Amino acid sequence: MAQMALTRQVYFLPGKRDEAVNVLKRNEEIRRRYGLVQQLILRKNVDPSVHLIIQIWESEEAYQRWLKSEERARVWDEERKLRAREPTVTFTVV
């Protein structure tokens, strides 16, 4: 089974960056229970409100299990409150 990489460009609300990053790091442990292998949070140098989140999942199937989970809905709602808009998402199978 091939791993899957997911990237999301995220725009945090003004003044919420530190809180948002802390929430993402805390929620990483929940995602790991569903097959998240690694998560990187990168900040854009010229615009610190823009971040790139890279997640490596065990497989596309693991990611689909996460998407269907009740925990995902709760986590997504918590993270959504700290974003200025919905993230841009791209997927790559590696």
C-alpha cells in the first residue's frame, strides 16, 4: 500500500497563529491514531499568516478512515474557528 501525502495551504485569522499552531500540534496525536505518519507545519516567510501543512498518511485508505471518523468532525470544527478561510488542498500518492 502506498503512502499518501496531503498538503494544505492555510490562512490563520490575525492574532490566532500561535493558538492555531498549538491546536494543530495537539490534534496531530489524534490523527496518528488513524494512520498519520508525519505532519509538518511551515510558515511563509513573506506572509506569516499563511502556512503550509504537510501530512504523510500510511495510505489513502487510512486517510479515508480519518475523514469518516467522528473525531475528524470535531477536530476540523476546532481548527476551522482559527482560519480566515478554507484551506487549499492537494494530494500526492508516494
